[in-house]
Amino acid sequence: MELAEGILDGSVKSLARLISWLEDDDERAYEEMRRLYPHTGNAYVVGITGSPGAGKSTLTDKLTQVLRKKGYTVGIIAVDPSSPFTGGAVLGDRVRMSNLCLDPGVYIRSMATRGHLGGVARATNDAVRALDAFGKDIIIIETVGVGQDEIDVIKIVDTTILVLVPGMGDVIQSMKAGVMEIADIFVINKADHPGADQLETEINVRLEQDKQAKDRKWVPPVIKTVAVEGKGVNDLAAALERHRAYLEESGELEIKRKKRIKEEILSLVESTLLKLLQEKFMSGDSFEDIIDEIMSGENDPYSTARELLKRIGLDVTIQQ
Amino acid sequence: MELAEGILDGSVKSLARLISWLEDDDERAYEEMRRLYPHTGNAYVVGITGSPGAGKSTLTDKLTQVLRKKGYTVGIIAVDPSSPFTGGAVLGDRVRMSNLCLDPGVYIRSMATRGHLGGVARATNDAVRALDAFGKDIIIIETVGVGQDEIDVIKIVDTTILVLVPGMGDVIQSMKAGVMEIADIFVINKADHPGADQLETEINVRLEQDKQAKDRKWVPPVIKTVAVEGKGVNDLAAALERHRAYLEESGELEIKRKKRIKEEILSLVESTLLKLLQEKFMSGDSFEDIIDEIMSGENDPYSTARELLKRIGLDVTIQQ
């Protein structure tokens, strides 16, 4: 049986294998994903991001419990961008609450993706789609940090929850503009720690500036939680429902999803072309000779790039 | 006069304009870069990275003063990856020491780059090359944070200095493996603050584990500095010289630079292809129709990507 068929049939084993293929960049995944595609588009995708130690895993687990009580099935993907240097996993020591693992309505998967830029987002996107086809109502992507990888991952979600903790005042100040903007909902976790109110004020000041500048229709709420005790998690679930309703009613959800498809096509084209070039032209002795010529100043990378493109039939100007 | 000619002739104005072209992704930059290429390869490139607030700017300025006293000319590029959401600059309020600005042996430039993934690294690489052709002996790239963008930027440098500050014990613990590995030299800045010794111990423990695991020949030194007072900066300059000598004598410098050229060619090919696809095929009404078909489930992104590649004459399997 094909994996796609298995997944549509509810086989956790098929699902797990397909996600492994996605992790490993296995080319067999493509055909399975193509088959699953018509069965997707029903799941709602939530991203939970924030600095290491902010309590994202605990919050994800507690939120999942609330969503389960509301009758939703849930898929959780813990994205763990590998080091480009080691290729190794980071969150190996991640401990999950065992009661969630025993709930058949919940599927939890940690993904260690590797490879070229954008690969993390691509593989995560496909894993989300697989969970969508598998029938999960809500899919939560949990991701660490606020780098480009994480921002790319966040681009594939419908609602982004940014988790902060008190004592991060300086972080807010120095945060990249983009990080504030990705948040649809702010969570101040560990809100029983000193400085929670101050952090809330700082976020609201930043949001106020942002609102004036942009005329945003959705003003991100700031929810205080103590995830380990489950405090505030119902409020978070309610905020999530409100944001979803807002996106659906305003038509923004459709716009977002269209944009995402466009970016996905671009990314697929990109990764295919890169592999083609690397396999066919950028390996072997003749390419080493070209590199030597460049090192000695007889040739340059710009002319070489143009030459490579000519070999696949494209006579174009190199663009920065 | 062409910009390349001007730069080789020592014109700061030409240099500034070329870097602006690189920032703006101006296609005229390509020809100038191609002309400059044979005049490059002489500069030594240093990356200074670390969290916001670690004192990187001050450290860069002080290190530059020491290097100037040793007789080197210095170029400084402060990389400031724009938010993918606003396209705006982040470090607008950056204040530089005025005495450096008055030294004709120093060129300082803040770069706000935008655009697609990898664009920051590409533009920075070209700016470094322009400064190299301009005749700067040492080029320092200062970059904020530890995301994918920063790691990509670091890939183009010869020596990477990672700046940490006391009280970051937790950060070390949770740091991605790759961040530790990119450092050729560790700096504990603000070493007069409590916790400096503890941080040093933690770094050394991690390095010891790393060394055993990898059999690294270069063991990164840990240098304590108080940048605002200039303390420890001579030690840092000495460590930099040692690392440079190590890379040159071991042949690693050549290997690094060859690898970099390879990656650069790939990146040039990639950005050119993407622009081509976006301009020719991925805009206009017909593409909107395709997106609508995908949204309704009649088509899928994988088949569409393959179709696009066929249009540029490539009949290949889509790769994840």
C-alpha cells in the first residue's frame, strides 16, 4: 500500500514514515504529497514560537489538552532546525507529557530537518499537510527562536503565538521589528514571575505604535499564562478561536493561504533546480578546475554562474 | 567612470554607491563586481557576532583601533538584516565612535539588506569583496544574533568571534550546537560583571566535549574583555593573529575559501533563476488562475512546480 493511501486510511505508521522521508529529503515523498494534496486544506495551523526556556513545550501541551476538551483532534510538530554544521538534532532531550502521548486524538512529532536554506520550512509545510490529510483538526507547530528559519516556518501558519517571559524587557527593545509583527497573539508565560506587568506594558506600547503606523485591523491580545499550572490556557484557547474567526470572516485566511501556495511553488522549483545543478554540474574534477581558476583570478564566480545557466539552456544576466 | 574603476582608484564615493546598489539589489552591481574580482583575495575577513546588547559595536571599534596601530587598514560592515515584513532597517540608532569615522584608514558601513533568503549573505559577501578591492587589509563583519541569516553571513568570514556576556549561562545551555561551533574565538565581554568566570568555565566545558568528539586542531581561546575600557582588546587582536596564522599554515584558509566560492556560485545561480521565474511565470492573471485551481483542489503545488520547470525547458522530478 502506498503511504498516502495508508495515511488517508488512518495509519499512524504510514504517517510517521512519510514524515521521516520529508526529514531525510527522500525523493519518494513527492509523489505521496501530490496524492495527499486533494485531501488537505481542512486543518487550522497554529505556530508557537519564542526564545528557548520560555515554556513553549509546556504551553503547547496544556493548550492541546484544552483543545481536546473542545473536541478538536490535534497534531503537534516540534520543529528543530538542525545545525548546518553538525546536522544533529537540538531538542533531543525534549520531554513530553505522557498523557498526551496516550491520547489517540493527538499526534506528536519532533522534526529535525536539514539541508539548504528554506528546507526547514518546506519539510515542515509538507508534514503539516500530511497531518491535515490524516485528519487532524488543529496542527500546532512549535519552533525555537526568532531567526530566519523560524520566521519562514511561521509563514506557513494561520495563527502565530509568540511566547515571552518576564525579565525580557531588553529583548523586547532589541527585537527585530519583524518578530513583533509576526505575532497574532502574545503570551506572557511564567506570569507569576516579577516583571510580568512591565512586560505587558512594553508589548502594549509597541503594539500601539504599530497600530497607529499600520492601521491593523487585528490588534494582537496579550495573554498571561502560568503554563505549568495550566493558568490562562483557557484564555489562550479563546483568543485563538477569536483570531481564527477574524481571519475567516475578513477573508484574510484565503489571502494568506494563496500567498503561501505561491511561495511553496517557488520553493519547490528552487530546491529542484539547485539539486539538479549540484548533481550535474557542480561536482567532479572539471568543477574543481573552475574553482582553481577563480582562486587564481583567471575566472570569477559571476561569469561561472552565467556559464552554468547557459548549460541548462538559459542565457540570462546574473542577478544579485 | 565606472564604479569599479573608481573603487580601484580609491574613491570612497564609488565604493559607497556600489554598496548601495548591492543593498538595493540593483542589477548594475553585477558587472562592477565582475570587474573588481581579479583585484580581490588579499583582505582577511573577520566576523563578530553575538546577542543584542553584548557590546559588539564597542568591541569592533576598539579592535579596529588596535589593528590600526598595527598598521592595518580596516573595513567594517555592520550587517543589519531587514525584517522580511517591514523591509525596514533595525540598527538605525547605531552610534559609532567619531574618531574612527575620521580615520581615512577605516571605512564603516551599515548594510540593510532585503529580499529573498540568502540575500543578506550574498550582498554582504559582495560588499566585503568591494572593500577588499578597495584595498582594506582587514574587513570586519559585525552581525546581530544567531539565526540562519547570521550563520550564513558567518560562512563568508575567515575568523569568527563570538561575543558573550556574563549571566548568559542559560543561553549557553540552550544554544544550538551550531552556534558554539562557528566560534573560532570566544569573547566574554563585560568581564567585570559577576558571572564571567562561571561563563568561562561553561564555555570550556562545552569546548572540551566538542574537542573530544571532533578532534579539532584549533581549540578556540576564550578572551575576557571590558570593551568600553579597552581591556583585553590587545589579547583579542593577538588571538586573531594566531588564528589567521593557523589557517594559513594548515591550508585550511584555502579550503575554506574554495568552499565559499562554490557556495557563492550556487547562490548566484539560485537568485538569478528565482527572479527569472518570478518575473516571467509567477505573475499576472494566468498564475492567479493556477493558484485558484490549487485552492480548490483541482491542481497541486507539486505538479505546478514541475510545469513551470518544463516551461524553461527542464523535464525533471520535483525534489523536496
